Amino acid sequence: MVSAGNVMLFMRSSICSSGIAFKGDRFDEEVVRVTLHTNYFGLQNVCKHFLPLLRANARVVNVSSSAGVSALRKASKALQEQFTSDKLTVVGY
């Protein structure tokens, strides 16, 4: 809810589509930091700030690419289980 004078404004939906991926063979701490900051924490921050503005029964759409799924398929079974764990889910703010 946003106050504009005496009028309260509510959003009906939130659509988030943002992300980055580094090309080539480079994979170091900087790549991981920037990628997580944008692709995970960026989305989390958008949701954190916009969810309070949504009307009841509003819709949230988060758009992502299949690059993460493709990369995960190539990972070990143990790593796949870590990335798909319910422990990674954030509930509420």
C-alpha cells in the first residue's frame, strides 16, 4: 500500500524478470558474488519490498531462464539435493 495524499494505492500484480550469467570459462568468487547478488538476493529484495503493496489475491510472477536447471542437471546428485532442499525456501518477511 502506498499513500498518495489521502488515497491508498495497491498493486494487482508484480512481475520480476532480471538476471545475469557470465559467459566463458571464468568462475571465481567475484562471479559467484555478483551472480547471487543479482539473481537471488535481487529477486528476494524486490519481493520483500513489493509484497506489502499487493492487494489480497494479487499475483506474483517471477520469470527465470532454464540455464539454472540445465546447469543443475550436470551437477552431482548431492549438489542437486542441496539446491532443491526445502531449507532454502524463505517464508514470509
